Amino acid sequence: MHLPQVVIVGRPNVGKSSIFNWLLRRRLAIVDPQAGITRDRVTHLLEVNGRFVELVDTGGMGIEDADNLTQQIEEQIEAAIDTADVILFVVDVHTGITPLDEFVARRLRYVAAPVICVANKADTENLSLQAGEFYRFGRKVIPVSAAHSRGREELLAAIAEALPPVAQESGELPPEPVMKLAIVGRRNVGKSTFVNTLCQAERMIVSEVPGTTRDSVDVRFELDGKPFIAIDTAGFMRRKSISENVDFYGMHRAQRSIRRADVVLLFLDAQERITRVDKQLADYIAQQYKPFIFVVNKWDAVQGQILPEKWVTYIRENFRTMTYAPIAFISGKTGKNVKLLLDYAQEIYQQAGKRVKTAELNRLVVAAILRNPPPLAGTKRPKIYYATQVGEYPPTIVMFCNDPPLIDATYQRYLLGVLREQLPYREVPIKLYLRKRERHDRTDQIEARLGLRN
């Protein structure tokens, strides 16, 4: 099913990203007074009068990028215009018509898709009247104010009228993705190149300039006939290196992308050493209990110079509490091992959804305790009575005991290690809760209920 695309274009600083967020009623695109923040195409699903469309935000037309990425930004804009079903040409009522607005209007003169002129920053009725000057572009003009939420329904109605006929559309949501993959890592580890390889198109701007990707961008692709979403994120950096608002927002959105992902791919550069930023990022992923894979990218650049086993040892030594996480060696540029990586990601996602029967879980817990009882806490002996799995994604286990604080972190890691070896989710994080047993729970009744007594 073809999903109509509504593409937002205009010169820098007219409020394109503000319009994007306002229509979606969500803060997805970075909004900042600095010109040229948006570089890649940012997309999200929007419902317009009962029809679903893909809303697309783009970079500012006519800007000279400070990092010499002007050509790549223009190519992304051009690609969005070429696939658009409706174009929203955003202008600024406060500043009126500028030479750059006229430049944009000329570029849109011969496009096949209908164009709606969206006169933003019409914060009052008087300013709405001033929007009339934009009729000289020969387009329908809708005065709006994203900041003051004026004109949204009128704009949605204009979009609905301009959309192509329904034809073969079902009016239903597109199929849910099988899995959402967050691609994270330091700057310049090859995340955007990997995303372009996944979708077999220049979907993301790729450059040697650190920090090229500034936003978190959802890219939909298909594998074996099934839909997936890859979330490209801004490169992580040390907090003291965050010098601009755009870096802060990029980091914040990258963390949010980790939280909403099903599986996280933590990219490392095969040509560089592991840094403190890599460790902080891995810790954040672990805190969210997300299944993840260490992805050693650019392996083609060092293949034959170093054995994979040495890199495996290097990773295990630096991430001692994450030995459960798989390790993959790929080349995002050539596509080597990318299909295997995605198959593995699906496998650990399935592991995170496994559930184990309470009786089986408790037999393993009892065996672990008999083999290695919990150590005394002063003069008190910790006791674990029984355990049960209460959730998936991640697997979540509750253990009932006499006094939770008596069971220290080291013994908890021991129990999790035993469970991970024996249970069907050995390569994903397990969330463990300790809970004090209620007084009315009798041990013999619990054991009988769990099938632990003959």
C-alpha cells in the first residue's frame, strides 16, 4: 500500500520543524533558533481526516551549511519533493516575502504535486490578514501559528483536499513493524551508512564531519517481506563536550530512541579503541533492559590484521557485566554480514518475549541455592522462598524472600547468571525484583502450589 507523503519545505528559520511537531502534537523534530539544524528527512505517521499520511520535515532551502554539507542537504530535499503527494511551502508572516522565498517558489513552480503555502507565525488576526501578500506565488495560502496553535484544522482540511484519490488505499494503518532497531554509538562509527545500506538508498546524509546526524530519524525498510523500522540517532559524546543546544537535543532524542526500541545495535569502530562514551552508552542501554548487540563496524578495514577473537576478548574485558550481549562483525558500507546481524536481532527480540513456567523456574532457583547458598548478612541468613516470571520484554522475575536488602548485588548476579544459562533468554537482560514474602504465605503451601513438594 502506497502511503501518501506530505512534505514540508521552505527557507531556513520559517518554522518548518515547529509545523511538523505541531501537526503531530509531538516534539519529534529539533526546534532551535540556529539556522540549518534539520539536515536529514524526518518522517512520522499523521492522520488527516481519517487517512494516514507520512509527514516529512526537510532542511532549509538555500542555506550554506557550516560543515560543507549543502549539496547533501539539497539532495535530501530534492528526494523528498520528488516523492511528495502534497507539498507544504512554509513562509514567515513576520518577515514577509524574501528573495529566498522567491527562490523556493521558483523551484516548486513545475512540481507535479499540489502545493499549499503555509503562512506561519500568524499569531494574531491582523497578522493573518498580512498573509495575503503570499498569494502572489499563485498558491492556496493558509495562515497558521504553530506557536499559538492557530489554523491547524484549516491546514489539515486543505491537506485532505489536496491528497490524491483513495484508489487502492484501505484507510487502515500500514502493517506494524516486526521490530524497531535503534542504531546508536559515538560519532562517525558508520550508523548512517548502515541505515542507507538497509534501505538500499541514500536515505541519510553520510559525511566525515562529526555530528552530521543531529536528530533521531525513523527509516522504514523491508526484509524477507516483513516491515522494520531502523532509528538512526545522533552520535553520543561526553557531556562536557556538548556545546550547543542542538547537541543536547540530539543526545536526548537518541536516549528516547533507545527507550522505544525493541533491540539496540551499539556500534563500535573496528579501527578505534573503546572509550568512556561507549561504556556510558552501554550502561544506559542496560539500565533500560533493552536487548542489544555489540556491532563492530568497518570490519573490512582491519580484516586480516586482527582476529575477531581478540576483539571479542577486548569487548568482554571492557563490558564485564554485559557478557550476555552478542557481538557481530560487519561492514555497513559493503553490506557484509548485515543480513546475519538482522536475523540475530530478531532472534534476541524473540528471546525477550519468552515465558517460563513457575515450577521450572523454581527448580532452577532451588538448585542454584543448594549449590551456592546466599552469604550471611551479619548474623542474618537470607532466605529465598520462591520465584515467578511476571512479564516479558524484558523477562521480569520476582523472587519472594524473608528480607530483600539481605541479598546483595553479587548474589543477585549469580542467580541471574544461573537462570540465563538454563532458560531460553540467555542473550538478553533479565529484570529481577526482590519482594518480601507476606506473612499469610506459608512455605509448605507455596511449595505445593509450585510443584516443589512430593
